[in-house]
Amino acid sequence: MPTDQRQALNPRTGMDVDSFREDIRQHLHYTLAKDQYSSTEWDKYKSVVLAVMDRLHDRWIDTQQQYYDQQSKRVYYLSMEYLIGRLMDNMLINLGLQDVAAEAIEEVGFDYDEVREAEIDAGLGNGGLGRLAACFLDSMATLGVPAIGYGIRYDYGIFDQDIKDGWQIEKPDMWLQYGYPWGVERPQKSYKVPFYGRVKATEDKGGRLHFDWVDTHNVTAVAYDTPVPGFQNDVVNNLRLWKASSDEGFDLKSFNQGEYIEAVRSNLLEENISRVLYPNDKVFKGQELRLKQEFFLVSASLQDAMARFKKKFDDFRKIPQQMAVQCNDTHPNLAIPEMMRMLMDEEELKWDTAWDIVTKTMNYTNHTLMPEALEQWPISLMSDLLPRHTQIIREIDRRFLNTVHMTNGDSNRKDRMRIISNEMNPRIRMGNLGIVGAKKVNGVSELHSDLMKKTIFKDFAKHFPEKFTNVTNGITPRRWLRQCNRDLADLISDRIGKDWVTHLDQLKEVEQFAEDADFQETFKEIKYRNKKRLADHIERTSGNVVNPNSIFDIQIKRIHEYKRQLMAVMHAIVLYNRLRENPNADIEPRTLLFAGKAAPGYTMAKLHIKLINNVAEIINNDPDVSSKLKVLFLPDYSVSLAEKMIPAADLSEQISTAGMEASGTGNMKFALNGALTIGTLDGANVEIREQVGEDNIFIFGQTVDEIEENRDSGYSPRKLYEEDEELKQVIDQIHEGYFSPSEPDLFHPITKALLSDGDYFMVLGDFRSYVDKQEEVEACYKDEFEWNRKAIINVANMGHFSSDRSIRDYCERIWDVEV
């Protein structure tokens, strides 16, 4: 039945204020058994969610049925992380219901903002990787790409971060404490995921070897679905998250003997697979649980995809025409041997036929240039946990190496390209496996993709030149402008129409208003309101008062040495010292805001957080300085906090060591919301400069080539320290305990890394260039007209960085899907 006929029969799908209002009331009363006196903020929020879900279900069912009827090629996006954040505003905007819902909610007697704030962020990711996946889901639905996102329904997402005495303290993220009303459990949509066991080889009458994986320990993967609506197009795709459940049932014998703990122990161990998101999103040290999680995701997802394929087709050679599997980083690359196992062992295809199918179906996105961050698993662990897959990987490696020939003077080429390393304790290199088994391998910015082919995968790029391509990351303009900065979105729509929301390149028309006095004035007022909103949030949550008329200088991202939060706080110390020396110095008031989480085991990153907080304590309590300079670390960074901070930013800090940030997407979000960027020529900063013009971005520091040359020629950070008085003063203050008087040695590991251990991340190498560029920033900010002109030009030239463009690139260059 068409959607419009269903709506006529079912008043709960009504899109008007009256229908929505009554639906909220009915859910509150009849579904939740609450009234205006007994309902909590969560009850109010849930009643609104249920009303929204009523309006999604018809579209959700119709979309999936249409894909099935039309035999659409499906994109299967496999990612260990989805940082989807709060969904209410996003759902309402994409349904075209935000204003209707706001009015209906007010008429019921609820406060819209309080209802929205009651939602808990779904923090199923560590940072950029998971947020990118969330943006891609939004764009795939908006473009009508038949796609399913597959992930894990972690009981605990990225940890909650408290700051105590300046130190990061981790607490469990209880995002499912009250349930998750956006998710629909599918208890009958479940699959057995095997582990351990042994491989049994038998020979059939024709002499063909057949392999069976037997005596396995099985875990059940249960599906939980979350709708992903496109922007006002009636398309609703699906995010399917798997929860681990015991396959063994309850050990009644142990229970009857009074051994309750033993009765449930096995069940609990199996369910641990989906218990917690690993906080490190780059480096893992051979944890069995992490490897279990990766295979759990891959096995359940491929079983689900194959079951969907087999409903319509019995010729497995059609898989590449019906399925495109995208592995988001190395984490899901076990999909390659798993699909081989399914095709050979379960469907009885020969190796060559199965391999042809796999290498036309699988694709791999690389997210890092750091060799130490590419996953490698001990073959001893893999062979114990996944014995059949280890056999298959060995055979993939053997056959691949037969195609690799030594080049003159390079006897190590085969060793570099092996999937299984040639060492005393061999390891399976998941990046190499991904390249060998994929149809396409992509980097995530032009610079990153180019460096990938020149550095970590240069041998493969020569061997498989046709496999490598680039898809620059993007962000969804629905959440990252239309939702988080409604005033600016309305200003843009008032001048150029509303189509930019799905055609971000139309923002180019805004450039004509860069010097328009009325547009500039409104643009300036919007920025001030956003800054005031953030200032109010800071005062309400921390008691700190910040000046919305100051430069809001913001760095928000994971805390990591290569992202160089250290350099930004060292600049704050420079400004502090200058003001201490001359309190009347003509320095533009500045508020430096940090937010981000350090992996619990990353000692140096946590020490950087402590330094930021200690510096803030000294600066913010110095009456001679605090009126012109404030430093704050905002705890528990999340998507929701980003939505408050990004629209308020004047200056976006994108200062990673050149060559180490694959792309970045925060840089795009800030520029889209009218912040100017200070950054290195790293990741997507390179392309942002190309789009906005080099006069409208503050680029500093060494390039990738200059860093390499500097290291080769004997880089001496101590020499820089001795020759730069301001730099020397800053490091001496940190080293001698100026910012840690009760523990003078506290920050010695930081100064040791800078001066004695080679300053690997080139903090001192880029410091003077950074400080000088910050003076240009300040001079420009004093010229209000010029600053706003540059900011408007940045907004106008962000069209290239829409995740809609990214997905079109994937469809054209990788997936062979029409949009």
C-alpha cells in the first residue's frame, strides 16, 4: 500500500501539529502509563520519540520493500564505530517535522529544549572514525543509496570523562540505562557466530577436499535496528547493531546444585563481546576480546547480507552485482577470509571462483599513515580463535606472494608485502590483507591518499595501481549546519533558498554577500549569540565565566601527541607571560577552549590534559591576566558538546604534525559554521585551503617534505630551545614546576619528550611559526569587517566537503551504484 494511503488510514502518521500533539499525549498515557504529574523528563522525551517513530515506520518498511522488489544493489558498510550522538533533532529535520514538533511539544506543556536535552548521546565511537560513519549513513539515506550500516551494540560506549584535580577520570558510559527508544530489537533476526574449534578435512568422491569448522563455541548475534531517514525524501535506511547473546542457554544442573555463579559464568563471558567499546581507536596489543568483536561484527553481518542475497538469487557469481562491502578501516577486514569460507565451505565454490567474487565485492578504507597503528594480530591468537580463517589467510598469502617478483636491488619487497609477517612470532597484517582482498582501497583526503601510495603501501601501489583511489571525507550539512546552527542556516536560506541543504555546492552563492554590510551585521550577531549560548553553558556547568566578546579559540578532538594540543597550550603560556610582563599590552582578549578524551592507557595524552588544566588554574586566577586571557578544558566531549562549541568558534585549531592526520572532519565543521582555520598543511586542510583561498586560512609550519628533510638532516629541538627566548621560558616554566608547584617534577616526561627524545611530533620545530601566525590571527580579528569577510568566504566554499559528495564519489569510484 502506498505511503499516502497508509497515512490516510493511520492518523498517527499525520504530519500536522494536532496529530503530533495527540500522539505524544497518547504515548505518554497509554504506552508509558504516565501523566503530567508523574512523568519525568525521560518520559516526556520518550513519548516524543515514539511519536516520531510512528511517522518513520511506514517509510522504513516501504523503503526496504522497494529495495527488495527492485533487486537493488546494496551497500554494506561495516564499521566498529558509529558516533551518532543524539537523534531527535536529526530525525525531525530529515522528516521535515522540526517546527511542527516544536509547536506540538509546547502545546502538550513540555519544553522543547528540555526534551531534547533529556536524550543521552549514543557514543558508540571514539572520534572521527565513528562520526564519519554516522555522516555517511545520513548521506546514503539522503541520496537514496540502498545501504545498511552494520556495527556492534555496545552496552557501554565511549567512557564518560570527569576531570578531578586536573586529571582525566574515566567512568562507564551508561547510555542504555533507560533503554534506547530509537532502536527496534529483532530477536528472530539472529545468527550463530562460531569461535575456537578445529578444522576437519574430508575428501569427496571426486577427490576434492572439503573443510568443516567443527567443535566450535558459538555466540548468538541478535539484531537491533535504528532507522536512518534521508532528508525529506521518504527514504529510511537501516543501522543494524549486533548484540552478543549466549548460545548455551542456562546451565540448570549447576544452578540446581547451588552453583549460581557457575551457571551464568559462561553466558556472561559470551555476552562480554558486545559489552564495551574499546577506548583506543588506533593501537591494540593483541587483546583476544577485541579480535572476537571484529569477527563477531563481520560474521553476523555477512550472514545477514548473504541471507538477503539468497532470497532472490542462487547464482553466487552475481554477488558483486548485488553487494558492495565497505570496510571502514582494518577492523572489519576479516570479512575477506570469512566470505571466502562461506563461499567455499558452505556453498562449495572452488577457490578461484570464490576469490573472484570476494575481490570484486570487498573494499577497504585506510585511515592512518602510521605503520604502528595498522592492526596486526599474532597468528598464534588467530589460529586458536579462528582456525579456518587462519588456513585461508595463509593460502591467500601464499598465492599472492607467487605474483610478487623481486625488483632490482630490493630483496625485502616480498617481506614488506607479506600478509603474514616473516618473523619469529608471525603476525597477520590486516592492512595488507585488506589491500590484497579488496576491489578498491581508498584514502580519505588527497594528501593522505597520495602519501599512502608513496609511503606505507608504496609496494602495493606499484603492484595494484588500479586498486588505489581517493575519497575525501565529508560532513553532513543537515546536522553540522542546519541542526546545530539554525540561525545561520536560516540566514543562508533567506538569501539563496533552501536547496543548499542537499546541494552544499550552492553555498558558493553566499560569497556575493561577503562584503554586504547587512549580511555581515546579521552574520556577526549570529556568531555572538552562539558564543553567548556557549558561555552560558560553560557558566551553568562549571561556574566559569568567559567573555563572549573575546576570540573563541577552540581545539576539540581526541587528545594525542600528533594533534598537538601541547603546542596550543604552550601558546597560551606565551600570551600569559606577555601579559604578566605588560598587563596593558594591546592583546585581543582570547578564550582558549579545549575538549577531548585521552585513551585510558595513553599516559602522555593524560598528562597533557593535566597540564592544560594546571595552566588554566594559574591563568584564570591571575587578576592581572584573566580579563584578557582564559583557558578552559571542557570535560566529557561528545557530539552534543561539539554542536554547542563549533557554531561558537572564531578560530579553529587544526595543528597536527604534517603527514599524520589522514583527513580530519572537525576542520570542515568549523569552517562551515564561520570559523577561520589556523592549521598545518595536513589532511583535508590542504583541500580546504584550495577551496577557500590561501588568504582566508592561516597556514603555518613545515610541510610533509620539509619535516622529512629536517629529520634526515639532524633535527635539533634543543638548538631551537636555546635560540628562542619565549620558547625557552615556556619550557622552563613547565619543567621547573611553575604550573605544578606541589609536584615540580610532574611534567618532566613532557619536557623530556621535547628536548631529550627528539621531539618526534615537531612541536618545537613548528612553534615559532605557529606563534607568529597567531599574531596574524589577532591582527585580522581586530579588523571586524575583514574577519567577517573571510569567515563568510569560508562558509561559502565548503560545498566540496559535504558527505553527500563523498558518498557520490564512493558510488562512482568504488561501489558501482547509481545515484
